[in-house]
Amino acid sequence: MARVATADGYTLHAEAHGEGVPLVLSCALATTSENWRPQVEPLVAAGLRVVLWDFRGHGRSDAPDDPGVYDVHRVVDDLARVLDWAAPGQPAVLAGLSFGGLASLHLALRDPARVRALVLVGSGPGFKNPDAQARWTALVERTASFVLRNGMQAFAAGRAAATLVGLHPERPAAQAAARAIAAQVPHGIAHFARHVAGPAEPVLDRLGEIAAPTLVMVGEHDEQYLRAADVLAARMPRAERASIRGAGHIVNLDEPEAFDAALLGFLGRLGIARGAQAQGASAAGSAGA
């Protein structure tokens, strides 16, 4: 584990496991690196250097009081600095769930040489349509207001749980993720929601510029992101799409074996993960194109 310095004087929690091609896993809004814990062992076993980290305002990273230090460009730079720490000079596979996927897209556009491949899970390119953007802004404002009023424990245990820890909150991995979410400071999540996730610039019109091979993964029950997955797969030149049966928004906790198999199958076809072809074949019963 490490504390990675940001450009503006804060520190981020980061950890790296294993050796090989770096795979940086970025979380959804209001979740933490603990959400990715079940993936560490199988991905390390496939020969990857698995990097977990927490956004500013999240998890064990600093949560500044000043709302002015929260914006998408700083967060994308934070991601680049985590990669610099974990694997200096190496291009990485960037994998992100929900907002983590959008942050990964922004870095791929800012510095394409850093990106060997992309994995976008329950994610989208942001909102170009003003009405859709207004609905999204209202949603994140409700999140910010709720956590400031009621605290993170109430948020993690409330109606939002399915979009934080998945459809099976009784599972040990989901319970560990929920505890980490509940332990966060509310103002960090609220500032991030209002000033980063809410107004983040869309990248819809630039998707055709991204040459990196891309896996677009979505849970079959993740209704909010099914259309976004179609758009990403259609507009990105080297994208393929996988729908994970039985999963909602938090695909990797809902169906971890199918998630791992689809991811490792994709990386195996690229020659990045060893022993992954069989994993990819085993996903056929759980993931559909």
C-alpha cells in the first residue's frame, strides 16, 4: 500500500499486487477500492499487476474540505499519477466501473500512449443531451444531499445499496464493500458528486479517436447503462460488448466468476493475461454479446 501524491498537495490511497502488465481498477462514485477486492487473486494469478486506488474524497484517500479542488481534470491526473507510481513508463489496462470508466476514457483521450486496453463496466461516455444531463445532475445532487444529511452508513444500507454493493448484499464481499463505503466522510462524497461526477464533460463525440482495444461490459439488469453500452460498442473502433447474465450495475460483485472470465478472456485474446483463454471460454454460459 502507498500514499500517492496529487499535483495539488493531497494524497491518494493506492495498492499494487502481482507482477506483469498493470491493470488499474477504478471505482464507481461513492464506492471504494474494496469493491474490487474479489478480483485481486484471480487477476494476479493470470499474470497481471493489479492496481487498486481510491478517488480523492473516497475510501482511504484524502477528502479535502475545499470543493474547489474537485473537478474531473484533477481526478484524471490523479489516475495518471497512480499509474506512474505503480508501473512507471508502462502502458496499462484501464478498467473502470461507472464513473471509473468515464475517468479511464478521459485519460485515454488525454494520453493515449498510456493505455494498452480499456475495460468499461456499467459505464458511459457522459451526457451530451441537455435533458439527460439535467436528470443526471439532479440524481447526483440527491446523493450529495442525502449523505450530508444522513451519513454514509445510512446511504450504504439504503435504497442505493444495489448500485453500491450489488444485488446480493448478504455475501461476504458485498458486506466488506459496504463497510468501507460506510466508513467514508460524507463531505468528500458530496463534493465529488457535485463537482466531478455531475458536471464531467462528455466524450461521446471523441470515442472514434480511441484506438485501444476495448471491452464494454454491462449487467443484463443494469437498465440505466444498457443503451450506453451499445453506444460505446458502436462508436469505439476496437470495441467488443459483453452482457453478463444475472448481474446489475455492480457486475463484479453480482457475478464475479462471469466477470473474471469475460475480462480474462478479453485480455487473453490480446496476449496480456496468461492462462486466460480457458477462462474466456467458460464465460460463454454467463455472458452474451
